[in-house]
Amino acid sequence: MFRVETRQNGYTKAARTFDLIFHNTVRSVRRGHSNAVIGLFSNIVQTLILFAILFSLFAFLGMRGAAVRGDYVLYILSGIFVFMTNTKSMGAVAGSEGPTSAMMQHAPMNTAVAIASSALAALYTQALTIGVILAVYHLAFTPVSIQDPIGYMAMVLLAWFSGACVGLVVLAAAPWAPAFVGLVTAIYSRSNMIFSGKMFLANTLSYTMLKFFDWNPLFHIIDQSRGYMFINYYPHNSTLSYPVYVSLVLLMIGLMGEFYTRRHVSPSWTAGK
């Protein structure tokens, strides 16, 4: 009934927000499974299944000779890690709790905290997945040698950021046309399986074929990541500026859309669904 109002400065408010994001990130990590270890294992299995599919496909089509000179397993994993980080980040942000969620009724919870927590939870899970797979491969099979580990992880972070920006746009648009947005998101996700470029090198594409892929920011990120992964590959047909600019544009559109949606969305839109 009675409470003492305390004045908070900017540092106190920032610390409170970061603490809230931290605890909600832990909650987001454990949302998929109550046991965080099993949730991580499930993500590792998904990555290994995709690796097995691509490895078998390359062997069946005789595409192994088109790989960059170096560790063939790392060549496949380098694209899968970036692709999975981008996909998981987009899905996590797009599926984060919106303004009509019951959690938003508890102050100081807000949509910004929910979005940041979902994105960080996806990054945390993917970083652990990459670390575990590379560690097991290094210890059990052959030593892992990466030309520029910091540069490669920077590409993983860029893929995470790009996926989060796409997910933010989806999150803002979904309440207005959920069926249409869901269809567009599904088409975009499926097209990334082919047009992300994880199955080939951009330097090997002709000018005509390159036009089918260079619209995709993820294509540029994956190709650049292989330049940091292997000393024998230098990407000529991709650039870092394009995915950065596209991600920033999508971030601004997503922030404006989320703000507008938060001001106008009603719980009745989803009542009965």
C-alpha cells in the first residue's frame, strides 16, 4: 500500500534493464526445453543432420572438387554455422513475445527486452553449438585450423544481426496479416536453403548465375566467412557493405513498424486463434 519512491539515474536504469534482459535471456534459452543441456544437444543434432545431408549431396553429385582447398568438413561446416545462426536468429526474434503477451502486463517488462532476450538466446545457443562441434572435431578427428578465427566469428555475428533484423520486420508485420506474413517468411526461409550459397563458392559462379544469388545478404556473409576461414580463398564476388546496409535498413523499418504495431495492436486480433 505504501512505498518509497526512489530516484534512479541513467546508470541505475541501464543496469536494471541489462539485468532484466539477462534473466529473460535465460528464460528464452530454457523455453524450448526445461533442461538447457538437452536443448543445446537438440540444436547440435539439427546442425549435424544438415551437415550429413550436404555431405551426402556433395558426394552424390560429385561436387567435392568444387570446394576450396583445405579441410573439406570445415568447408561444409563454415556455411552451415552461418546459415543456422541467421535462421535461428530470425525465428527467435520473429517468435518473441509481442505487446499482447501476458508477460507485458508485468512491469518493467517490455517488447524491447523480449526482442533483445530472444536474439541473445539464439546467439548463445549457436555459439555453444559451434564451439562444441569444432571442439569434438578437433579432439576426435583432426586439428582445426582457421586462418582468422576473429574474422570468422565476426561473420557469424553479422549473420546473427542480419537474421534478427529480418525477424524484427516479421514481428512487426505479423499482427496485421499473419497468414500472408507467415507465407512470405516460409518462402524466404526455404529460398535461403538454395540462395544462401552455403553449397558452393561465389568465385566459381558465372556472371549470369551470380545474379540469382547476390540479392541475398546471407550469400555475401557466407562467402566472406570462407575468406576468413581458409587461407586459400579470397572472395571476389561478394562484399561486406551490402549485408551491413541491408541489415541497418531492415532494423530501422522493423523498429518503426514494431513501435507502430505496439501502439495499435489489440488482444482481440488474436482472440479465438
